Amino acid sequence: MSEPLFGGRQAQSLDSMVARAGGEGWDGLEELLKPQIANQPLQPSDHVAKTLATLCRDPRGREVIEWLMDITLRAPLRATGKTFEETALLTASRQGINGVGEAVLAAIAHGQKLSEKS
């Protein structure tokens, strides 16, 4: 649970990305945009999770986490585009931004559980 099995560079080599972008047309680009690890939240190492949990307990560290939540999960949803497609793109972009906040919160919760056990 500490790190992914392979890094981004190993999953999508530069040569592979260039070949798909240049030679395989739209199908190559679609394949390039697929998530490499589906339905698996990427957890940081246990040390990082514990550090985030500790950061949350410190008033100055909590201020940093609060700011991260302000610019991710608490930010107003502005996903009204001029067209249906633009609205979908804005919503997808927001899902990506929210994913960062969700990953940080999940890591903090994991770190708190680890700290309670030790």
C-alpha cells in the first residue's frame, strides 16, 4: 500500500507516447489518455501518511491542509459552459482537482490509523 508497482515513466514511455500521438491517430490518443491504474487509489508511503496526519495536528500544518481543501474540495463549482461539451470538460477538470483533495484526506486518515496503532 505504500507505492505503485511502477512509475509514470515506466507505464508510459516517451517513445510509446510519441508513437501514439504521431502514428496511430485518434485511437492512439484515446489509448494514451486511459488511466494506467484503474480503481486503485494511490496511497503514499506509510511515512508520508503519518507525516500528513502529524501536520494536521499542528496548528501551522493544519493551516496548510485547510488551504489545500479551500483550493480543491471547498472551491465553488463553476461548471456551466456555453455548450454541453464545455460543461462536461469543466466538470471533468473539477473532478481532477477534487481528486487531489480526496487523496490528501485519504492519506491523512490512513496516517491517523497508523499513528493510533503504534
